[in-house]
Amino acid sequence: MPTSPEASEQKLEHVFSRFKGERKELIPILQTVQEMFGYLPEEALKEVARFTSVSESQVYSTATFYAQFHFKRRGKHNIKVCCGTACHVRGAAPLLAAFERELGIECGATTDDFEFNLERVACVGSCALAPVVMVDDSVFGLMETKRVSECLVPKGVDNE
Amino acid sequence: MSAKQFSARIDTPSKLTETKEICQAAFARQKSRFLVCAGTGCVAMGSLQVLAEFKRLIAERGLDVDIELLFEGHEAKTAVSFSGCHGFCERGPLVRFEPLGIFYTKVKKTDVAEILEAALDNGTVVERLLYQDQDGNRCLTEHDVPFYKGQQRIALERCGATNPEEIREYFAQGGYQALAKVLSAYAPEQVIEAVDNSGLRGRGGAGFPTAKKWAFCRAASGEPKYMICNCDEGDPGAFMDRSVLEADPHAVLEGMAIAAYAIGATKGYLYVRAEYPLAIARLQKAMEQAQQWGVLGENIMGSGFSFNPEIFHGAGAFVCGEETALIASIEGWRGFPRIRPPFPAIKGLFGKPTVINNVETLANLPHILLHGEAQFAAVGTERSKGTKVFALTGKLRNTGLVEVPMGITIREVIFDIGGGTSEGTKFKAVQIGGPSGGCLPEELLDLKVDFDSLRSAGSMMGSGGMVILDETSCMVDIARYFLEFTSHESCGQCTPCRDGVYQMLQILTDITCGKGRPEDLALLEEMGRTILAGSICGLGKTAPNPVLSTLRYFRHEYEAHILEQSCPSLSCKELIAYWIDPDKCKACGQCRKACPAEAIIGEKKVAHVIEQSKCNKCGICLETCPDKFSAVSKITGRQKDALLVGA
Ligand SMILES: Cc1cc2nc3c(=O)[nH]c(=O)nc-3n(C[C@H](O)[C@H](O)[C@H](O)COP(=O)(O)O)c2cc1C
Ligand code: SF4
Ligand code: SF4
Ligand code: FES
Ligand code: FES
């Protein structure tokens, strides 16, 4: 989110007030910062390094190891197409292709209007309903390519 | 009408028994109840709307009774509550009407009024919502459903039968009794001995004897000791840990506290995957309740023993399921596994003795200690005791979570419980154990499911993923799929794992594209052996298994790809073509209109033809061609060459 430097600083101070600044807090701190900003802005990483007394390169090295962390501005909603084994054998690949077509972006990218990210994950733990798509925290089971647009309305399935 | 919450601080074991009796009496005042499944699977199918409708209609009938009033002696004709996963998510949303146990499947919001009327006014059952078995019989309760008949539930005992957000229900069902028993009557060594006698082996993959690991840690010096529950569940096709955490979080916490007492730990972590938001929420709530009631935290039930676990949110790295990587991750580093020994039991988190156990392992503990180790040891085989939960998925009729006694045959699991393959397709193989496991063919269906038999057949118990593959699944593609996964998840420290797995993946990709060479098969085997020998952690050490096992049992499929440019399962895109049979095509034009690539040429009364150079093999034409014509098919190998000459 393009916020003013002062606002960002305030947000970071708010995050830091919940921690002591120890090394072992690095991942929870990064998670909280990402929750605030939607991604990990470079400036914020520098501040995290200062706060935890861990070198910037170490902070960056740790953050880039984990798939959860992002370093570029992200879309408002996160679409995860499950490509775990159960979903793979029940047609995850054509489903992912259908999302790419519908959103006009490749897997891993964000739409120009910053509404959606599209990514693949390995299993969201609903394998009995394969193939599965997760939009933010909602799970869509037994997905079909023709139901793709349904997931782009950011709300749960209405069971009627 | 609001009532005072019934709550107390349990400061002695006898207070726990008293609480249990109060809770049992209170819940018995509920003459009936509707239990709506609110596990991730059923929620995805709309169960929250069903739950809301039950609440609304019960309130409308004036039957809504605040649960707290039950504790004050009031009665309730009926009630509605929710449970975690029953394991049969595919048929969700599920609703159970207790105490009769009537088991409704695929319930919609619009069905709720009818269910209520049947149950409360007419004393009947809504037949059409009951599960129908293969012979067309309606099944009244879970016990009648073939999917549940062959199961034996220990770890999943309460899953689907209890409200996971209500600790008082857990008390009513005997919750925290095992912990009370252990804290008041057992020395830590006696707990280890009891677990040793039970024969419990770790359910997280390797099958290491639980008591042995505990004994090492107990004997190791260093303070504080740590007890970690591994809830990272990374196997892409397994979800038993998620289900247990969502459906019965207190069982995991109780198991963890028992383990902590045995090893002498006062601190602990639950390392949960980021993809499991509901599991995290349920755990959080369960921990708060347990602490408030005094069955977790400081001076548990007045015993003087304290245990304070915290939740750590995983950040999305499969390798962090490996115990040393998990430790590095909690310490705030990259999740790099390290060479063992020293084992975590001696030198673990922050350099202190640490035990890491899997969710399912821990969920078995309250049962073992409450009902006696002999009862547990009576189930299973000589060297694999108890039960194992499997996630049955893929191309079969009944997908879901099943808990079966060790030693059951694969055939019984897939055919008796799983109902066999779906829609008349033919069984080809079962992949057991995820990325570290292997594919077993039909000839091995009578193999017993236990740690050692599976390993000797070239597979692994792993976490318990069981993916059923039918004739439409290409075995080379499955092997390639798993290698793509492990190659992506390799942490990169060991050259054989980082580069070797990647090279194997390239070779497999070539084979699936028809660019394989005959000598590739021997090369894959040799590389596989090198990687097994030269990697420091279980990821690298088992990564070649999917390839080696398919080469062992399905070599002919590899050979068909290489020698005949043929994918017998008609699955590898590069080796197949879509083709319209001119004798069957009635020129209806539907495929032509549907094709997104405008690759189909034809006009009225003229058989249509696919322009192969334009076709992107999306398969839409095959789906669109009316069943009565079935003119479009997939072709491969020699047939493809013969039919497409000049095309
Ligand atoms: C790459 C890799 C991933 C693993 N993932 C998990 C996992 O997700 N959950 C788990 O319980 N164990 C996992 N394990 C096994 C753990 O290292 C460890 O053996 C296990 O948690 C011990 O618990 P147990 O003795 O109760 O089985 C994994 C191992 C490897 C090598
Ligand atoms: S075997 Fe692979 S994942 Fe394991 S430590 Fe080595 S490189 Fe990392
Ligand atoms: S497979 Fe797809 S692209 Fe090819 S002809 Fe059929 S519809 Fe067109
Ligand atoms: S494989 Fe897709 S949810 Fe498990
Ligand atoms: S979530 Fe309801 S049965 Fe699995």
C-alpha cells in the first residue's frame, strides 16, 4: 500500500511494540509486518534488521527462504490453486490454466488493478474435495473450470 | 435469558472427576441435538449456512436454550452445535442427529426445515439425505456406511462427534483424565515405560519408537527442555493432522502435556502450517480454555507440574516439517536441516534437549494412558501397533480420512472402505507416503499396511497419504510430479539433492515429452541411489522413491514413452493428439464453436478436422462433442502417427 513514510513508520512502531527484538522473533515479526503492509517493503526490512540487531542481509536471507513472504506489492485477494497430489490427479493443471486465462495473468503474478494474486500451493488440506482453490481464507472444493468466475467474487459459497 | 457461565479452576484430580460428572449431567439434559460439521471441507461446501439455518429455525420454534442453562438444571428438547471433520468431507455438509446418530449427507440450507420437522414433529427420517451404498441401500447411521464399517478409531475417536470449541464437552467425554492419572500416579519414567509397552511408533513418517525418543531426552542434560508438536503437515495430499487439530484440539494438547511431563519439558511449541487458518484458531481457543480451567499452564491440576506451549505459525516451507529444519525456523533462521547426531533429543531447540512429535502420535496418547497400553498393543501387527489414519484421495469413490488398524491390507482400505475406483475405471496403482513414498501396483494389493511391509515394497508409510490412481494416470507423470515438488522444496544445501533431483526431473520431463533415450532409465536408477546416499535429510534421502518405485513396477510405461513415443494413459500432453473420427462426426459444429484456439475446420454436413498445428490440447472439444456421437478422442503413439499422416 502506498502510504506516507510517517504512516509506515507508525505502523512499524506499532508492530515492534509487541516484540522484544530478539533473533528468535524474526519470523513472527516479519509475519506481522507483512500482515500490516500486505508485503515486505524494503524500508521495513531495514527497520526490522535494526530492531532485531540482525544484519540486513541475514533478514533478507531468512525472509526469502519462506514462500509466505513477498517483496512486491500484492493484490487485495489471494487466489491459491492447489496443485497437491490429490488435486493434481483430479485436474489442477487445467484449472490453473483457466484462472490464468480469466485473470489474464500468469501464475505468481498480480493483476494490474491489484485486486488478485494468483499462485499455486501444494495442498491446503481439503484433498477429499479435490480439486481445490483457496481464496483468502475461503476454500472452494470440487472445482470445475467453468466455476472459476465464482471464486472471483470475494465471499464464501452460498449454499442455496 | 442469560446464565452464569459454568466454569471452575480444576486444582485437584478429584475436581476433574467432579467436573466431568457435572458436564455429563448437563449435556444429558439436551434430549437431542443436531451436530453440523464445521470442518474446513464442509465449510467449503456451505455448512456454516446450514448451521445458521438450524439456529434460526430452532429459535423460531422457541426451543433455543442457552447451553449455560443446562448447567443450572434446565432441560432442552433439542439443540444445535457443530463438530470438526468426520473424515467424509466429500459428502459434506454432514449433519448428525443425536442421540440416534442419524447421519445426513450433502445437506443444504433448504433441507433444514424438513430435517427438523422429521426429527421433532414426526419422528421420521429424511430418507433422501441418507447415504446410499453401492447396492442402493440407505444407511441410517455412520455405522451402516461402508466407509466407516472397516475403520477403527482411536486418534479420530472424537472427531466429528464433539464440539471442538467447548472444553466442557471434552471433559464430559473423559478429557484430561489421562493427564490427571499420569500427573497423580505415574513417575515420568513410568509414563515412558507405559508408552514403550504400547509399542507406539511416530506417525510423522519415519515410525521411530516414541518411548525411545522420550527416554533419550529425559536422560539428556540441559534446561529447559522443549516439547514440540509438529503440525506442519506438508505432504501434498494428506490432511489428517489438520482434521485432528480442527476437530479435537484438546486431545493434542493433552497428549503434548503428557509427553512434556514424561521428558521433563516445561515449554513447548505447536508448529502449524500457514495454510491452516482454522486449525490455528481452534488451537488458540482450546489453549485459552485449557489454561483458564487449570488443565494446562502453571501448576496443572495442582500437581506442581507446569507446561506452557505456544503456537508458531509456519512460513511456508515443506522442509520445515523435518525436525532440525523446524527447530532452525523457530530460532529465526532459514529452515536448513542439519546433520544428526546430535539428535534433537540431546541438542535441539536453542541447544536444549527437545522432543518433536507428530499430531497424530500425540492424539493417541490420552487413549493409551487412559485405557491401558495393553489395549492399544492388542491392535495392529507385531512391530506396528495401533491404528493409522490415511487420507484416501484420487480416483476412488469414497475419498476422505480413514483410521484403520495396522496390518489391514491395501485392498481392504481401497475397496471395502474406499468403495473402489470411481465411475467404472480400472485401478492401476496406489501412491502411499507422498513425496517420500512410492507407487504400488495391483499385484501388491494384498500387502499389509504397516511401517515395515511398506518399506520393503519400496514405499513408505510417510504421513499417510494414499492416492489412488486409475488407468488415466500416467506413472511417469506421477513420478515427475513428485520430483517437481521435491526439487522445488529442496533447501539446497546438499548437492545431490539440489542438483541431482533437478537433473532427474529434467530427464523425466524429457521422457514425458517424447525426448527420452533408452539409456535414461539406468541413469535415473543410478542417480537415485546416489541421492539416497548423499543427502543429509529425509527429503533428499527419499526424493528418488517415487521414481525408483515406478521404474520397478511400471517400467513398461517408461519404455512406451521412450521407444514408441506413446503415453498409454493418454495423459502426457506432448505425446497425445486430439482427433475427430470422420466416421463418427455428424458435423454438428459444437466443438468448432467451443474451441478457444479456432483449430477446428468444418462446415455443415462435412466431417470436422482438427488442425494439429493450432491445437493447444485443452480438451474442450472432447468434452463438448455430444455423448451420442463421441467422435473426439485422444490418440497416442503408433495410432497417432498412423491417423495423422499428412495432417
Ligand atoms: C522433508 C521432511 C518433511 C517432514 N514433514 C513432516 C510433517 O509435516 N509432519 C510431521 O509430523 N513430521 C514430518 N517429518 C518428520 C519429522 O522430521 C519428525 O520425524 C516427526 O515429526 C517426528 O514425530 P513422530 O516421531 O511423532 O513421528 C518430515 C520429515 C522430512 C524429512
Ligand atoms: S537433503 Fe535436500 S532438503 Fe535435505 S538438507 Fe540436503 S539439500 Fe536440504
Ligand atoms: S483440444 Fe482444445 S484447442 Fe485442440 S481442437 Fe480441441 S478444443 Fe481446440
Ligand atoms: S492436494 Fe489439494 S487440497 Fe490436498
Ligand atoms: S469437514 Fe466435514 S467431514 Fe470433513
